[in-house]
Amino acid sequence: MRGFLIAIAVLVGLVVIAALMLSGTYNSIVSSEEGVKEAWAQVENVYQRRLDLVPNLVETVKGYAAHERQTLEEVVKARASVADMKVTPEMANDPDALAKFENAQKGLSSALSRLLVVVERYPDLKASQNFLALQSQLEGTENRIAVERRRFNEMARQFNTKIRVFPSNLIANFFGFHSKAYFQAEESAKTAPKVAF
């Protein structure tokens, strides 16, 4: 009888240990996934900051460069396409949706770059305190975007690694966790720009 009770106690002990390990691994995966969601929210936050700055920048430039209408319209159009895009945390799970989002953001970045080239033609505008402040904010925002995208990729990598290693991959598969998409560099980034003087 005593041997039977010891066997039951050992069995109960093993079940309790297994349950604790299972819950610990599950909670760790959930915590990691929440980290990815938080990093994604920060990416959205800095993109929104840029989106909010663009109308102010366009209005400031418009006063000086009214005849550069096409460039200004391209910026407004690119901003509108980004603003119309439905951004959700689920985009991090869908590489195609993330690529579409990133393409819209690249369009806005490209339009803003062309706008800043136009600005070079207007010395009065470059000296304007309002424009300098906006340009500084925009440059800071672009840097923040790069930092937050890097952080998002780091969190996605940590999560993806966690759900692929044994034994947490068993738990991740059982509970339906899926890997997260990464921000990717565009193909043109692989070629160094040519600088000529």
C-alpha cells in the first residue's frame, strides 16, 4: 500500500511539474508576442508622427514654391494613400500586408525626398525658422522610424526563435502561434548610391 501511495505522489508531482513547465512556456510565448505587438505600435506611432508633419511641411513650402505644384501634389497624394491604408496589429502576421504597407510608406518617403530637393532652390525657405523646425522634426521622425523598425524586427526575431525551438515549438504549434513578418530592405538599398562632385 505504501509503495502505491508513493507512486501516486510521484505521478502527481510529475503532472504538477509538467503543468508548471507548460504554463511557463506558454506565458513566455504570450509575453514575447505582446512585445512584438508593442514594437509594432511604436512603428505605427512614428509613421503617424510623420503623417501629421507632412501637411505642415507642405503648407510651409507652398507659400514659397507655389509653382512647384506637381511635387507638392505628389506629396499630398502619397500621404493620402498612407492615411487611407487600414493599419492593424495583424499586419505583423502577414508578410504581404506588411509589404503593401511598407510600399505605401516608401512612396511617401520618396515624395518627401523630392520635396526636399525642390526646397534647395529656395534660399529664403531654407532660412525660414518654421521650415527649419519642420525639417528637423521630419529628419528626427525618419530616424525614429528606422529605430522602431529595427526594434520591431528584433522583437519579431525573438518571438520567431522562441516558437521554433524545442520544446516551446510544441506548445506554440498546439496553441496556434505563428511567426511574425519582418521589415525588409528594398532591393535598391543593396546598391551603394553613386556620389559625383
